Amino acid sequence: MSSPSASSPQGPQVILPPAQLGSYLGHPAPLYTLFFTELWERFSYYGMRALLTLYMVAPLAAGGMNLPTGKAALIYGTYTMSVYMLSIPGGIIADGLIGSRLAVLIGGLIIAAGHFSMAVPNDFTFYLGLVLIVLGTGLLKPNISALVGQLYAPGDNRRDAGFSIFYMGINVGAFLAPLVTGFLAQHSAFKELLARWGFDPAHSWHWGFGAAGVGMVLGLLVFIAFGRSLKEVGPPPPRAPGAWQKPLIALVGTAGLWAVVWCSDQPAFAWLRYGFVIVPAALMVWFGYSRNLEFRRLGAVFYFFIGALIFWALFEQAGTSLNLFADRYTATHVGSVEVPSSWYQSANPIFVILLAPLFALLWTKLGDRQPSSPMKFTLGLVFLGLSFALMIPAAKLAIEGRVSPLWLLGLYFLQTVGEMFISPVGLSTFTKLSPRHLVGLMLGIWFLGGAFGNKLAGVLASKFGEGGEGGLDQFFSQQAVAVLAVAVVFLALVRWVKNRMGGVN
């Protein structure tokens, strides 16, 4: 499961000598505490995300909010954008005030409160829960990754393997979550059980949201019970005079940017959305033709920024348009087994678990012959475009009735192949190309790419269902053609970008 916020934009932290941390299976013992904490945090996030759009558009009689698809998609896009955007001040607050370890603990408590708020069947508690999850994830997500990094001394060749183990925890949690929360929210067997217990089956959605909260609590219990060895990792920094100023500036700046993006949802200011791509494209050209090598490299950075933004704009429709296609147009049974639509959200993480080792082996085998970073981004966009192209015939078949689950599974497979070209490459390339004194800023920009991509995913998904079944093929074909056209442009720019990278591959 991809995550643009897989690392923290923080500065140098205190790193314990590995001998003081103990070792287990060749890695610092606390890695496994962080592995299970992140597994359950991602369980809570993806478990709730699998239900979010479906709950908002469900009729009142089915326990939902009965929101129009367009409005629900925009709310979803704003929510997921906010999660990634708040990672920037979340990392800075930990770096300057409270330390990574305390940020993870506080963030987890706020997330759990948010999920349990959504477990209460009420519109106010629903929106309150979304706000709490955004605030908590902004604190927890970047800083738990920072803790992983602090377990390894500079130059420790186990670092990449440690992050790979940690990344596997993300995907295990993301795989399990929709299966559990989807069963509680949508499966007829659990609805029947609720009725026998005397509960309203229409409120089954909130049992799913509550299960996400239980997942976060389990993550916190792991972190507290087995985190004694982390006491000296990520401690609060020495409190310098004016230490609050930088976090405050980050919060104010993030709030201002969030307000601009929110304004773009208003019809009179919809033109602001073009700035998500036009501004970084202008910066790419501006820096790309500088005489200064460091500035020319920034031109390449914005090439990758644009590629990531466009990739997430289609990829992150998994929780909106693709989830709705699963719910409305995909078979609800495989043989005699009932398949809730939210279960399809488990496809991407299981494909990541299966494909990631194969791609790692492939790049190792190819060595210096593997594609360059800009070529990998281009290939990632090609597979993304092909995934949406695959849905064109599926959309035409949907006019006649529910289609085979294989269409969606094929889409998620192609998207995961694309993710293997994009996700592991982007953040690494950003850090290698950024001037040393601007690494924190450039990682913040990487987060913004993920944030804007998630927002655009909601904007694009807001058009899903317009024109009924007859317009579905057009919905998918427009996006497939658009992203494949961008891939052609990216291919044409590969040599230009490589020249700007100044020897960095």
C-alpha cells in the first residue's frame, strides 16, 4: 500500500548505538514493536477508508448519509489530502517540541478517539471523527517512520532492509483491515446477527468504524507494552528559546494552503485546481534551465513531483470511484461466498506483498542496467493508464448487469505494478536531488504532491456516475487517455531530466 508520507521531514535526531537497543533476527529489537504498532495503525486507517465513501452515499434507510456522489467524493478527497498535508507540521512539531516518541503516542490516542467518535451514528460525531483522525495521523505517521530511521546508525547497511520490514507491516494491516471492517459493515451474516442481538442492522457501518478504533488501540498497547527500549529513541529535543515559532509557522502555512485548496471546491474558484500542475511545471522549467547545478536538479525534482501527483490522482480513487464500481456494478458473490464491495480494497496490499520482493530481485539482477528514475516514473504512469483502460470494457459490460470481480482485480494488479515503479523511487530520488540545506523543505514538497494527488482523486471521482451506466466507459476512458498522454510527455522528457540530475540516477 503506497504512502507518500513514508518518511519524516525532520532534521537530524539522536541515534542510539545499536548495541544499546538489543537485536532480534538481525535488526534492532524495537523495529518489531514499531512494525506491529504501524500494522495496527494502518489497519485502523484503511479499515475506515474502505467504508468511508460507501457510508456517505448509502441511503438513509441503509444507515448511510445519503450524500450525492460528487459531494461525498470531494469530502473524501479533502480528508485524505488533509492527512498527508498535516504530516508536514506533525514532523516539525516533533522535531522542535515533543520528540518523535511522544508524537506517536499522542497521535495514536487522537486517532483512536476519532474512530470511536465515528462509531456513534450521528453526523456531528462523523465529521468530528474525521477531524480527529486527520490531526492524529499528522502526528503519528511521519514520526513513527522517523523512529525506524533512528534505530540505525549512519551508514548501517541494514537500514533499507529494516524499512522494507516496516513497509510490510503497513501492507499486512492494509490487507486485513477491509476484510474485518467490511464484514462488520456490509456482510449480511453480521447484519442478521445484529438483528438477533436486538441492534439495528442499518447501523452496522458504525461497528466497522468502531473496529478501526479497536485496531488503533491495539497498536497503542503494543507501543506502550513493548516500547521500553524506545525510551531513549526520539526524545523531546532540548527546549531552545523560540522553539515554538517554527511549528507555529508550519501550522499557519499549512492552514493557509488548506484554505486555498478548500476554496477550489467552490465553483467560482475551481480554476485554482489547475495550479496544482501548472505551478510545479513552471518551477520545473525555471529551475531546469538554471546555470547552477543544484537548481537544475530542482528542475528534475518537480518533474517527479508532477508524476507523483498525477499517479496518486488516479491511484487514490480506490476509495471512491473504484469502491463505488465494486459496490454498484461488480458481482456480490463468488460462487456461494458473499463478497462485500469493501473487500476489494485488500487487493492492492496483497499484490504489494507479492510483487515487492520480485521487483527488488529484478533491480538487483539488472544492477546498472535497470531503468533510470525518470524512466521508472514513465513506466509507472503507463501501467496506471492501462489499469483505467482495462475498465472501459468492464464499464460497457456493466450496462447489462454486474461484472466479474476479475476486472477490478486486474485493475489493482496493474496499478500495483505501476506503484512498484513510483513509490520506492520517488522519496529516495527527492532526497538525493535536494540540496543538503533544503532536504526538509523538499520532503515537505513531496508530501504536498501526495496531498494534492489525493485531493484531485476526489475531484475526478466526483464525476463518477454522471450519465448513469452509459457514461461509465467515458469516465474511465477520459482518465486513461489523459494519463497515457502525460506518460508520452514524460517519456519525451527523460533525457532532459537525466541531464538535470547531474549524475544522480
